[in-house]
Amino acid sequence: MSTEPSQATAAPAQRWRSYGPLSLHPILLHAMEAFNEHGYHGTSVRDIAGRVGVTVPALYYHYENKQALLSTLLETSMKDVLDRCRAAAEEAGDDPLPRFRGMVESIVLYMAHRKGLAFLDTEIRSLEPANRARYVALRDYLEHMLLDTVQAGIRQGTFTTPIPADAVRAVLIMCQGVANWYRESGSLTAEEVAERHVLLSLGTVGYPEAFSGELLPAPRPRGAARRRQT
């Protein structure tokens, strides 16, 4: 299986920031909710079937077993974030600075808007070896996309980190964490969280002007209108 997302399925560049309602097969949607509430091992196929309102044999008609549900959810999530990240990079062009900023923004927005799917990354330990290998390959591809951009920035003199691979891993861990703590009802919108994480990520890769007044986001009044999903 190729770890590179298909060009045919890549999100158009102008739409990588847009998030509508999550579109999943009802069985996958209820499996995601159950796994997030009770964990993979704490959820049975009968539990999921009951949530969907189908019999266990009917569920097995669509998905071979519980492992297939988890694997499908994780790969669906990773392919979506990869497609959005690639679209952000294509929109930014070849300059490493806007390219890196767009990629980080796309990842953070995904973690905030698709946190139910993104949070399932914690269940990677529950994947069987073959499924885990496929998922890790996709995750590694995302890491290499960022690393290639950072290394290009180092060659250009834009980024100064002496340890680019470690810096990129730190950026990804920080971005992934958004799925754990972000709440739409909180004091920051997803876009504001993304702005802050772009700055933190630029600092991590050694961009000298990361925390200059020019790049810092303008303060926004508390209680400002919340973002609307489109």
C-alpha cells in the first residue's frame, strides 16, 4: 500500500481550512464515539451495534471485526490530515517559511475540528502489527513532509535549529495535543489556537523573528463571536 495520499483525493487548496459536519458511515461514527468514551479494549462489537441500532451480524456485514473499525478510523483520519496538509503546502508554494506555517496551521485546525478522530491516535497501541505498520507509515509521511520543509529552510537560512528531526517531532507532538485539550466552548477559537501554535512551532525550528511584535497575533476581546463551521 502506498503511504502517499492519492492526488485525486487531495482537498482543493482553497478548502483546506473548511470543516463541515463529520461524514462517516454510522457504524464508524458510533465506533469512534465508543472508543473515545471507553477505550478500544473497553468497547465490544455488541456495544457498537447497540449504539447503531443493528444486530451484530449486520455490523459484521460491513466490517470484519472491531479491529477493522479502529484501523479504518485511524487511516481515514490520517489520510484526511495528510490531504489538507499537502493542500496547504501547495497553496503556500516553495518558500519554506509560508509552507511550514501553512502546514502547521492545517494540522492544528484538523486536531481542533476533528478531535474525535484525532484523539484515536492514542489507540495506536491497540492496532495489530500489519494495521499498525500501515498507520505508522502514513504518520511518518506527514513527519517527512514537515522535515523536508524545515531542512529546506535551514539551507536557505530561514530556520536555525541544529536538530531538525527532533524539532519536527516536537512540533507534531504539540499539535497532536490540541485534540486532547481544545474545547469549542473555550476562550480561544480553533483559528486562534492555530495562530499560537504556528508561532510556537516557528520558535521550535529556530525562526529568529518567531516572537517579534510583527508576527504575534493581535489580541482579541474575550467573548468575541465564535467561529462558524462551513
